[in-house]
Amino acid sequence: MKRRAWLTLGAVVLGGTGVVTYAVASPSGDPGAGGRAKRPVQVYDLALKGATGGKRELPRTDTEQFSLVGVSWAGAVKRLDGTAQVRTRDLVSGAWSAWRDLEVNIDPPEEPEAGMRGASEPLWVGPSDGVQVQVVHEDGTTGALPKGLQVNLVDPGVVTDAEAAATEPAAFVAAESDPAATPTDATTPTDGTTPTDGATPTDGQTTTAPAPTETTATATATATSTPTGSASASPSTSPTPSATTPSAPPSTVPKPPITSRAGWGADESLSPDPSEYNADVKAVFVHHTDGANDYSCADSASIVRGIYAYHTQVNGWNDVGYNFLVDKCGTVFEGRKGGMDLPVLGAHTYGWNRESAGIAVLGEYTSTPASSAALTAIARVAAWKLGQYGADPAGTVQLTSGAGQKNYFGTSFTAGSKYTFNRISGHRDGYNTQCPGNSLYAQLPAIRTLAAGPVQGLKVTSLSGAGLSGSTYYTKGAVSVKWTATTPSSLIKSFQLLVDGKTVATTSGTATSASTTLALGSHTVAVRAVHQSGRTVTTTALNVVAETTAPTFTTAPKLALRTGTVNTAAVPVTLGWKATDNAALSSVKLLAPTTATYGPTTTSSAKTAKSGTATTWSMRAYDYAGNYRTSSPAYTPVILQETSAVKSGSWTTRSSTSYLGGKSYSSGSKGASLTWTFTGRSASWVVSRAASSGQVYVYVDGVKVSTVDLKSSTTLYRQAIWTKTWSSSAKHTVKIVVVGTSGRPTITTDGLVYIK
């Protein structure tokens, strides 16, 4: 039989078509701050009135606060041949929602008892205070719908301190016990009247709503109901569950964090029957609870309480049907009582409850996939439960059917026969339902992989302390390896750093790096991930050479004069060098007087140097291991004015700010010469150029080495037009001789620059 508590509700006429119901605040004085801060779970049942043939409806109706809604009917195993739709009014905004379908194709109890009802899946709608419902045949026929059609509203209440702290105080409804009453699925008001909806329903239903009147009336309506029987009794073809509490076997994987029934505020008085137990857990069936997905995870405990109340007070089951529930944030809630680490008999998958556990995700996943957090939580719970019995979450198993039926895919099952299932299956695999939705069903392979391993997406992302050249890393010894994996860390037992195939460091499953020091020589380095199941996966090994030999400069940095425009602060020079390494040269860096970085094959760079000042040119060669060597020679460019040369023949002094030092020598006399003597390793002759400029012969250390033509289409000053560099510094002479070129014999010289 079913036991019900009773609430005093007020009823007010709404236009002669609907009923306003409201809770009466406790008349027995102030219950105290603690009493006002919390609100108990409540269930309200409203009759669906007969309209035209084959249709039942509840017009827009004001109600007491609720957050979860469903429809139910007399007959636990009778399926609703029709479409049930609801729309609700938001408690805060007052806006009415769009019409939403209720999932009515759900599992019946395996062995129905008196008082159990058929029901839709409950729909979480959030805090609401108004409802409108309609149920019609899907095929448009006008035949009778099931007897006792009701709208069932659940207020999950505020039952924990944390919820109370975040919720405005609310008055309790006035609840009282009425042991003399004998409620049925069609509740009779205590005033002895038999209300109707204005017509006699064709199925003989008696409504729970009072008859419309023009004055306010007080009636009694159903608040809660509790069945005494189990919704999960076993047909004779299935294994018999045990009422004796078994011991909890250890699991091969860690137990995930789970919010207990006390933690989510379960009212244990709603489930007075003792728990029953299976012999083991051979498989896990994944479900969704239906309802909106935009709930706040702060409301998840309320949603679980609502489902619990719905299953016990509306369906008439002895407890919530699922063994575990998971929200979109990955929080796991203990479902059916009896011990979360025990094989508790559930009521979640018709015909298959005897050897399985049920995990339901809060929300609806027909077209929307479940979150990564939810998938991870499902995988952790499934792996833990199956691990208690040595079952591989990625494997298959033979289950014995407890009922003759077909599943969603049309596969027929015969009671007592064995059929193959994935260890982690969807509700639709065992029963003709869309649950857990197309999107979540498509994610089951990913859940199996998460639960069973190995770790997915493992890869090394960097090797700090080493440089990569080609396919080989080079290091001085100390390295830090970083990695990533797509499998959540909560499913990973550990990571191992391998050198030459041997473990040199072990970290937790949350780690993303590890360090070691390599001995000199060639090695392989890899990372191994150990899934909580024990399965392992290893990255491709990296080739790493540890070496400490620094590069060498086979040619130390040297300066050589080059052609270009000369200024006292910027003499054009070429910086040249050559560096090598025993393993792999990485780069060469100029550290002073300016900075630059060059590749391993570059050996020169055009620069400028200040004349008259000794400048250190510091360069450092690096190898890929990080070893380096520095060379820092100093050089001084010196400008020799034309006045410092030994003259021969006729020369004229010219003055202009365009010349070095403001003066220059000019001559058009054939054979006129200037000779400079210096000690250095590079020299350049500086001249002016124009369209009328002539030619000169250049002699070095008494030997003619070049004929230089100074003609230029544009006038140019301070041009280093001829240069000469020696392998080392020594004493040299440079002599220029005027050629006396026909028509343009004149040359103008600005001096000589050399590097010492």
C-alpha cells in the first residue's frame, strides 16, 4: 500500500477553469530562525482534466513553489500512448516557458506492486509557481488515456545549511498526519465532496482538484506518498538479490569523491524499506535524467532531492532508481541507499538491474553532448564499481535477461537467456528508450576509454635544458621534461620519466613535468603514463646527447675595412669569425660593442667602428647543449689625413665641411703621388668622386696592385673606394699616383684609414 502525508492548501477559482493552490504558513507561532531558514521537500499532485476525447489537460494554474514536474497515471506497467507537454512560469520573472516534451517511454518496475504508478521522466524547470500541461494521443486518435492522469510537482526544498545560507527564508507549509484517511491515486477531499471538471471522464478518473466555485474554499491535497514495496523485485528467471548486507570488495582503482545521501539532503523517511543487494556488478548502464541543461551546479543537490521524491512519491518506488547521479560539473551523488561501495539493487534498467549499477547524468543529452567533467565522473565511478569485481570497463559481459522485451535498436530479449553487453552500456542497449540521448550515447566509447585506459593524448611538449638540432637534443646534463595528456589527471595514477628505458623519476597523475641529470653520452628519454587501471602508454623516445665540450673559434673575431662612406664616428668595417663545435654549433652572438645573433654557418657581418678609439669586439659561440666560449679582441680604426702623407708632385689644398677634417688634397698632375706608412692589418683609401674625377695607380709596399677610377655620375665625399687586408698586423706603405686621365685628370683625396 502507499502511505501519504497531507498538506493544507488553499484553493481559489481562476476564471472558472483552473485552480490556484498556495501553501499556508505555519500557524503555530514563530518556528525560530532555524526553522524559517529551511524548507522541506514537498510533492504536489494535480489532476489532469478531461477535455475533448483522447485529451487531458491542466490549464494555466498558479501553484505553490516547485522546481521539478512530471505526469503520472494509474498502472505501473502501463505505458502512456501519447505526448505529454508542460510549460511553467518562472518564480522570479513571471515569464512562461515554451512547451517542453516529457519523456514518457521509461522503464516500468520489474515486479509492480499495488500503488505504484506509471510516470514520465521528471523535468527540472527551476523555481516556478505556475504550470500548464496537456497530454494527447501521438497518433491523433480519441481513445481513452490511462486512468488517474496527474501532474506531479516537486519542490526539492532547502534542507542543508549551505543551501539555507544562500536562500531567502520561506514559511513551511502546514503539514499534518491523517492516519484515518485512505488516499488513493484519485484523492478524495476530506470534506466528502467529489469534485469533477464539469464532465464525467471516460476512464472513470476522479480528480484531485476541487470543483470550481465563486468563493474561496479550503481543500486537502496530496503532499507526499511513500510505497512500502520494492520496485525492483526479481522475476524467477533472474538471480535472486540478497537482503543480507555483503562485504565491500576492494577495487582495483581509487574511489572517486562522492556526495553522500546525507550530503545532498536525502529524507530517509521516504525510503523505509531495507536495501537489497546483488551478488556483484557486472555492468554499468548510463542514463540521463532529462530536463534542462542550463541548471546551476549549485542546484544539483536540489535536483537529486527532487528526483528522489519523484521516484518515491510519484512512481511509488522504494527509493531513487539510480545507484549514482552525476551533474555537468562532475560532482557525483550517491543514489539508492544501501552503501555506495556495495552491489545495491537499483531500479534503472528494466530487465537488467540484477547484475548492474546505474549512473544518471543530470540533464538531457539528445542533441547536446555531456561535459568533459561529467564524462570523467561517469568513467571514474564505472571503473571503481567494475574494479571491485575485476571487470575491464572496456570489455564485454554476458548478462541474464530478467524480462522479455526489445531494446531501442529492436533487439529481442527472452527472460532467462544470456546476452552480450559492453561493460559500460547505455540505457537504450537494454530497453526501448532514447535514454541516455543520442549525443551522450555517442560518447560512451570515450567513457570506456577514460575508465579503462590507457592514457590518451600523451606527448612531450618540451625538453628544457637542451637544444634541438635536427632530431637530436643536446644538453650539458640537467634536463626538465614537460608533457601533456588529454585524459583527465583524476584518472591517471602516475607518470614515469624513462632514460634508456629505465625509470629515473616517478610523479603523481597531476604532474606535468619531471627533471633528471644525464650522464655524458647518448641517451633516449621518454615519458610513460600509468592509468589508474594499470594500463600504460609511452611517448616516442627522444634522442638526447649529454656533452660539456665548449665550441672553439678557429678564426677569432677580426675587423677588416670595407668600402663605403667614412665618418669620424663610423668607419665601415667587416667583422669576420669562424666557430666550430665537437657536437653541434648552435649560434654565435655579438656581445659588444653592440649585440646580434648569428646562425652556425654565418661567418661575417657588415658593421661600423668609431675611429681613434680602441673597441672590444666580444663574441660568444654556443652549442646546442648550452656550452659556450667567448673571444674578445680589441681594434682601433685610425684616420690618416692627407697632410700625414709624403707628397710628390703638385697638390692643391681644398677646404670644405664635406671633407674629413674639413680639408683635402687635389691634383691633376700626372705622376703626382702621396705615400702613407703605418702599422696595421687593414687599410682603405678615402676619396671624393664626381663626373670629372680621374684615375690613380695604387702601390702597396712598392708593388702596383690596382688602377682605381674615381669617376661617378653623382658627387660623393669621403668614399672608401679601395681596401686591402692582411692576415696579421705589420708595417706597410700605400702609395697613390695620379694617372692624368685625358679630359679628367684631377683626383681629390681625403686620407687613408687603417686598423691597428
